[in-house]
Amino acid sequence: MGNTAAKIIENCWLFYWNVSHLVLFSNHAKSKPQGGTELKRRINKWVLGFIILLCILATGQTLSAQSKGQVLMILRAGMGSDAGFGVVDYAIIKEYGVMRTTLDGAGFNVVVATIDGRPVSGKSLTIAADYKGLLLPCMDAAADPFEAVSIVKSALAAGVPVAAQNGGVFLLSMAGGLKGKNFAMADYFITGEGKQWFNSGGGIYKGEGVVEDGKIVTSGICPVYGTIVQKYFSKPPVPDGTLELTQKLIALMQ
């Protein structure tokens, strides 16, 4: 049993002890001497039953939340130029924030790693044992983060569900995760000028919307890219796949 659940039981016992003695003290003056023992027995039985019920509910919820495991989310510190509308802040709120809130709500503990900060190492990380899923949000895909690619390869080899969005799909392709798989990507990187920078490595392109193939989930449109398309190319708003991508990852990890 985890430390949190043990602490809940300890607090329940202390609460029971204090409440039962407080009730006994308050009723002592009203009770007849011959009825004191029976009154004490009844109060103890009622209070103990109530506290046990609370402990069962609280401990059960805690263990349920703890049992779902961890999800590793890899972010890149750089997001390219600001483009005039606060790219970093926008991505944190609209992409990272939505992903984190959705995973938290489903009972998963999110571990965030950045390439520049290097809190995790591709050589030391045992992803099959430590994480139930890997999430690659859209970030600046210009660099070639060796450690991140190594982690993605480890996840793929271990059969861990992987979800990637736009820039994150670059990482997935670098790790060989798209070979023979249906995948999603922004059309700009498939048929537009951006195709010179993207190589699917044998993947099968299925459009910009969220695509699931086995334990691989991809999305071509992140909040930042959708905003850029609308603002600078005068095109209609493009659906953001952040929430659907995260929900599909959760379903694969259940």
C-alpha cells in the first residue's frame, strides 16, 4: 500500500479516537451510571462504522488514482520565433495545459521532461517499467534531439502507447515509428513547401486529423499551427487535435 493510503488510514484512526472520546465525554453527564457501559458500546460501534466507511472510500479512490501510472511528456525548450502573438505562452495554455489537465483528470501522473534541461536520459530511462505512455506535443522540429529520439525508440520497442502532434510527429518519424503506419500531419509538410523537411520513413499519410494505428496516435494540427494558418495564410480555422489526441492515448493506456 502506498504512503498516501497509509497516511489516510492513520488519520482516520486518530479522527475516530478523538471523536468517540469527545462524544462519550459530552454524553457522560446525561447518562445514568448503569447505562454508561451500553451507551459507550453503542457510540463506539456507530462512530467506528462511520470512520471505516470513510476510510474505505478515501483509500479506494487514492489507490485507484495511483494505479494508473505515469505518462512521460517530452517538451522542447525552443519554440522558434515568437511570430508576433506569443507562441510559447499560447502553446503552454492551449496544448500543454489541455493535455496535462486531461491526463490528470483521468488519474495519470504526468512527468514533464525538456531536452535542454535534460532531467531524463535516453540511456538510463527504462520506459517500459516507468511509464505507461509517451506524449510528444508539437514543438520546434528544427533541431535533432538525440536523447528524445532514443527515448521514443525505447517506447516503441517496449510497446508503450505513443501520441504525437505536428512537431512531435517529426520525433516519431526520426525514431522510425511511422514505418508502415497510418499517420496524421499538417498538409504543409506533406504536399507544401515543408515537405523538404519531413520524411515519414515509410508511413502512410491519412490527413491532418487525429489518426490511430495500433498503439500509435498522431495529430497534424496543434494550436500554434492552426493559428498561424488562419492568421498568416488567410485560411479557415483548422481543427485542433490536442484534446482528441490525448483522449485516445488515455484509452490505449487503460
